[in-house]
Amino acid sequence: MYGLMSRTRVIVAVVVATGIATLAGYGTAAASTSTGSATAKTSACGTKPGVKATGSPIRLGTIVTNQSGTSFTDISNMADAYFTCVNDNGGINGHPIHYYIETEQSNPAQIAADARQLVQTDHVVGVVGNTSIIECSVDSSYWKSHGYYVIASGIAPECYGTPNYADVNMGPRYSSDGAVQYAIAKGIKKIVFDQSNVPGTGYIAAGPNALAAKAHVSIVQLTEDVPIADADSVAIKEVDDAGPDGAVILNFTPPDALVILQAAQSLGIVDHVKMWGCSTPCNTDFLSQSLGKAWNSKLFVNAELTPPDSTSTATMKLYKAIYQQYGTTGPNKVSGGIGAFSEMGFTEAEIAVHALEGIKGAYTVKSVNAAFKGVKNFETGMMCQKWTYGSYPTHIANNEDYTVTPDNGKMVTAQGCTKISAVDPQIASYRKHAGTASLDPTSS
């Protein structure tokens, strides 16, 4: 389906033992970024402001999809930015984090090789930030056999249906559930659910199908090859199928969602349906700014993490400050800016740092992964709920979220924290094992 790109291996040694920063151009650790009514200092990311970590490194790694039509590198790049900030401000008890990023192109053999590379050559003690169309399907048994408990932003079924992954996001299925759930609550009569034609479309579609069936709302399932070649035809097909009382729900990365929405606008057919919706990837200022005010309150996006444009908590200010100082330049630039993907990377790194700081003694595969698995009721400041890894057969740690809508180039809250419906049998199964987490008071 995709032309394979050459295998890219990026080794991010964020601070070397001599204390010299390896990512030039990021500025000093004491820098701050304006975030509205207050100023956040990036030095708040560490325990020793302005003191570079120079001890032996703690090696962490990740595997992310980066191919034509689909890239999740903003997630790993934002995690890298967070780790770099930590290294500039004391590290983990004086130890810098070295972060190894492997990119892949949906080739199972390549993905398996990436995992072996991280374990056998790079000797990583933890895996943080995996975001890939099929990586969980390929590597879940490998991680389990080697004792790794991955902190991820999942996509494939195994990211949520196995014991060795726990995600900060809901992934495309449960995020699409949230978008469909919102549309049904608004009284739509028909749903057109359109998604990129990549592995796993049937698994993703099963959630929206279950919600629509329960509500006695008809649903049409579509898929599109990405990158989108003829956005006009796609938009016309979606609108014609949905009708004036229907909703078009998109599940694409921001660039492809954007071309469909822009095509609908240029064709003058935006108002030919009752509403437009989108899964979490559309929750980015990149998309809102590109659409402009014509889409104000016409698009409703499921937001798996706290809406950054309408939130001014301490965590949100720190996230924006780290992005501004460490994420806007260099080879690992966060190209999509403020939005859902970079929030995921921040949150994954934040959880990992929290776990690492609690380790007494050596940082080994055993000690690090026990710490990851042991995270319980952590207040990330980025989710509706407190986050727990835990010893569960499945993991959907994030299952309550927001809905946002464009407002003059920003994404603002249209609906506050709302539980994803247990009509989806996967959600019901997870809650049976893990219960429902308490709300995170630091996220709003």
C-alpha cells in the first residue's frame, strides 16, 4: 500500500556525559515562555534547575510510524523535548536520559528489527512513546518475553488488549467512539465514518458500529487511500451519503483531514450535513488555523487530552514552555505544534520521569519496568482521569475525554469530560477489570 521509505534510525543522546547539550539551538534551561496570564519556566521539569545531568545514562527507546500519509513523529519528538529539559535540570538523580527513536514504515520485519535493535544493541531499559500503525501487533510478544512494560500512544488492537502496553491516548477506535457518541447526542440521523485505508480499519470501525447500532442510527463505513489524492470527490461522497440530518466523522491524521475539510468548504457543501466530527488527531492548532473562522463551531473533535487553548494549569504552562524552548527547532522539531500529538509525547515522558524518580538503586530493565507498571493514580495534568498502568489483562487507561471545536484559529472546549460509552464491548471489558479512574483535579 505504501512505498517503503529507507529505514531511518535516530539516536537522540540528549545530554552526553561531558554535559554538553547535543541538540543545538534550544537555548538555556532558565528560559521561560509566556502562556497567557502567567509565565512558566522550563526549569520546573527537573529537580535541579540549570544543572545538567552528567551521570551514566538511562537508556530509553521508542518506535514510531513515519511514512507517506501517516507520521507520528511529533509524539516522539515532544517526548524527546521533555527528556532534554529534564537533562538540563538535574536529570534523574543526576543521570541523563538517552532517548533512541526508531522510525518505521508499516513493514513487520523492519518493526521487529527495530525492537531487537533497541534491546540488543542500544540496551534500553524502558520503552516510552511507541506510536505505530502495527507495532503493537508485531512486538507485543517480544516485549512480554523480555519483561518490558511499554508506555505508549496506541493504535493497533494489541496496544489495548494485552498486558504489556498502557497508553496515554484512546487510540483511533475509542477516540472515534467519542466523536460518534457526541454526534448521536446531538440528534443526528445517520453517520458516515471515513478513515484512512491502513491496517486495522475493521477493528477501529467496530466501536462506532456498536454505538450506532445501540442508538438505532444507520452508519456508512468508508476508507480512503492516503495521502488523499482527490479531496473533492471524497468530500462529495461523504456529504451525499450522510444527507442533511447526518454527520460526517473523520479518522485521519491532520494533513489528510484538513484537505477533506477544505474541499468541502471550497465546494460550498459544509452545511449540507448537520455536523462534522473528527477523532483526536484533528485537535491541533495547525488544523484550526488552516481552516479559519469559517469552521467555527462546525467541526467537533474528540480530545483525548486536556484542550491546550482553553487551559492555563501549571502542567499546561510547562508543556507549552518546553515545546517553545526545545520543540520548535532542531532535527526533532515538533512540526505540528501545540495539539494532541505533542501532548501525548509530553505525557508519556512525564509518566516515565515520575516512575524513574521513584527507583532506588540501579536503573535496569527489571527495576525500570517494575516502576512503569507500578504507576498508580498519577495526576498527569493532561487527562480527565488519573493514570494507572497496573496488572490488568487489557489496558485502556484513558477512557474519558473532551470535545473541542475550532474558534478563530484555536480549539476550544465544546463538551467537558465525558466517559466513553461502555456500549463498546472493549470499554466494558476494561472497566470490569480496572474500574473507573478518579478525575484528575490538576487537568482543569
